Amino acid sequence: MRSIASNRVLSILGGGQLGRMLIQKAIDFNITSRVLDPSGNAPCKDLCSEFMVGDFNDYNTVMDFGRDADVLTVEIEHVNVKALEDLESAGVKVFPQPSVLKIVQDKGVQKQFYKDHGIPTSEFVLVENADDITNHKAMFPVMQKLRTSGYDGRGVVALKDASSLTKAFNEPSVLERFIDFDKEISVIVSRNENGELSHFPVVELEFNAEANLVEFLFSPSSLSFELEERAVAIAEKVISELGMVGLLAVEMFVTKQGDVLVNEIAPRPHNSGHQTIEGNIASQYENHLRAIFNMPPGDTKIIKPSVMVNLLGEKGYNGPAVYEGLEEVLRIPGAYIHLYGKQETRPFRKMGHVTVLGESLEDATLKAKKIQEILKIIA
């Protein structure tokens, strides 16, 4: 029987809400956490054992930070991969591996990876600038996505026809043929160094059209058993083909014709898994830790139907955050509030989430919609 040391150190690049919730779980495993983030007021600041202010895109800063780590992980993929490659070569366990991050950082490379490995995804072409798009008018309508640096709805624009080109990015991008989808779903999978795979049940996502951010998440999904099985198989194929160690969120479209297509992946805990903290036996954060420290995966079964609602900063407000209606939400049975420790709000900034458990998905949904109406983040 393998013994496990109780004084392990986890170094995390990024100190946002994902790192915050990861640290909260790491404490249960006696794992000490160190964090590097460019902001001195990052949400992780007061939870970790050591907090460093620095640029996780700077080679020397990342090298200095990661040199003594037992395991180094990320809560954001936009980090200095060259430093991580050199740390890995020096014997540091870096999960997800730098080779995975290089694929994920560039949406063009990511899409080509799907194509090369027989993973279903939407039709796409790569363009260098806005002028290039005129050579692909036959694809309209399309989604244009910046190849690098886009996240949380940024770096994505819908181009319906040639008249939309005034909105196009003039940078290297991916053009994806528009998918007339029926549902947007996510499957979160994990894989440890021994190659053990685990997956969470499929969830459905509902997006805020204006901000292109997840607004509601529904667990379990309403998909047929056959479609769920297909989605899980695709997600497990992606993480296996990557050879990745850690947690991977695979966002997919289900088309009106019944096809399941990969949209994007995130090699870390993800917004589409927050509900697992209360809604599942093991959370996504627990299974990420289990994977990167090469422990067996936890039980991912659903405890109760759940709905997660993201708490976004209200339009028209910038400044120190004020939570209006919080006390009323605290009176709602089955509502679990997670605030992210961000001092400043701005329109559509992710400030927290609430997971609602119910005896049925309909019950949880009604409560979640009510919470969205009640709880407002203003300044």
C-alpha cells in the first residue's frame, strides 16, 4: 500500500476564484499552497501559506516561483510555457503539462489538434488578419476567435455576413462555421499519472448573450442516455489524446441534428464545474488535486439536482462591491453562496456564484432564477 506524505506543497500560477476554491479543498488534504498572481488583492491572497505578487508571463518570475514546488499547476492558461518546460525538464511536476498548455493557448493549434485526432468539431479555417476573411465569405455566418489571449467572452465576435467585417479582429484568428446548436454542454474529466480516468455527469449551460458568459448551469442534463454517453466518450478521448494529467473541462455543442461537437477546452477547474462542490460527492477541485498528486479519483455521482447561477457585476457599476439582497438569499433553503473576495466590481465581472440544490431540477431552477432577480452586485 502506497503511503502519502502529509506535508506536500502545491504551487499555483494565478490567484483568482478558481485557485481560491482549489485551496479551500487542498486544506482538507493537508496540502500547503503557494500562489503567484500579478494583483496584490487577488482572491487567493489570504488563503494560501505564501503569496507572491508577480507576472506569471515573465520567464524568470515563473522559474523562481516554481523551482521548489512539489507540484506546479495553473488556474489560468495564459502563462509562460517556456519557463514551465524548463521547470519540467529540471524535475518539477508540472500539471497540466506545458505541452498541453501550448495547445490550449492557441485556438488555432487547438482546432487542428481536434482535426488531427478525429475529435468532432465545427468546420474552421485559420486567418492572419481581417482582410484574409474576405477569402472565406462562403463560410458566413462565422464566429471569429482570436488565436491567443481571449477568454471569458473576450476575443470572440460573430460575423453574420460581409457587412459585419467592420467588427472583425485584425489579428491571427480562427474562423468557425456558425453552429445552429440545440444545447451547449460541458463534461469535466480527470486523469492521473497512472492513467486513471474519471468524469463528472454532463451538465447544460445557458449563456448571457450580451457578455458571452455562462449565466446558468443545470445538473443533470436533459440529454438522452445515448447523447450523454457520446459526450463523455469524446471528453475522455480528448484528455487521453493529450496525455494530460489533471482536470479538463470540455465544452461542446449538441446540434439540432444530434451531433456532438467540441467547442473549446480548459485544462483546469472550470466555471462549468462549480456546482460539484455541493451537488456531487467529490468536487471538481478535489478531483483536480487527486489527479495532479496521483491519487485515485473521487466519486463523481450527483447527490441532488442542482442549478448554478453566476453572480455578475451589474451594468453601470464600477467600484467597491456592494451585495444587494444577500440576506434574502441566505433565507432560501438549499442555496449555497460563494463570493470570490474581489473588492472591485465592474459590468459582467464574475464576482461569485450560488449553487441551489433541489428535490428536482425544476425546483432548483425556480430558486436559482429567483436568486438572480434578488442578488445584485453594485458599487
